[in-house]
Amino acid sequence: MCADCVMFVAAIGFNVETVQYNNIKFQVWDLGGQTSIRPYWRCYFPNTQAIIYVVDSSDTDRLMVAKEEFHAILEEDELKGAVVLIFANKQDLPGALDDAAVTESLELHKIKNRQWAIFKTSAIKGEGLFEGLDWLSNTLKAGGG
């Protein structure tokens, strides 16, 4: 089974990688979040089965923008069937919001028409990433997305 996956992180520009995890091959499109390149995101939406949205849990000033962009993405026709994995990243930093606070800030309770999950992560420490990918691969194998 192959799943196309869009990953939004603080990347510069666009990066593409193929990642094999749990017998699923993910084509990962790592799209930078700079305002100037956000209009180009939609070029990568066709055939997407999953969205991995990475939020900087320590940057509370930008959570409102992250919420607005996130909900705009969810309204895109080409992403209607995609499952959503949210990584509440940078949990290793002081003052980082926990997953419940990020859930509230992003208004995840408003997502009624698709499967989603949120995981606390620290990319630097490698914490929470595999739990999130396990959820995603199991959800995709079960036919979600």
C-alpha cells in the first residue's frame, strides 16, 4: 500500500522524500510555511491520503495563524478525504503547550468529517514521532484516507 502524505513544517522551500514505515511507503512532501510560498501548497494536494501538520507548541504567538492555515487546508476539495495527524512539536522547550492546549488552540473539536489525532512530539529527542506514525499507518491500512 502506498500513501501520499503532505507534511507541513518549518522547511525552507519544498522537499520530497520517500519514507518506508510499517510496510507502507509514504511519498512525503515537506512544504515550507513561509507566507510567500503558501499559495503553492495546493499544487501538492492531488491524490493526498494524509496530512501531517506540525505545530511549534512553544510559539504561542503564531498559533492563531497556524489554526487559520490549518482550517483553510481542511476546506480544500482535493484534501476532503485525507486523514490528519497533528504533531504538537517542540515539547522539549520551556513553555510549550501540551497536546490538550494545542487541540484547543487549533479548534480540533470542529473536525467532524475525517479521522484525526494529535501527538506530543520532540523532533530533536525523537519523542512521539513513532507513536504518531503508528497511528497514521494503522489508520491508512484500515481504509481511512
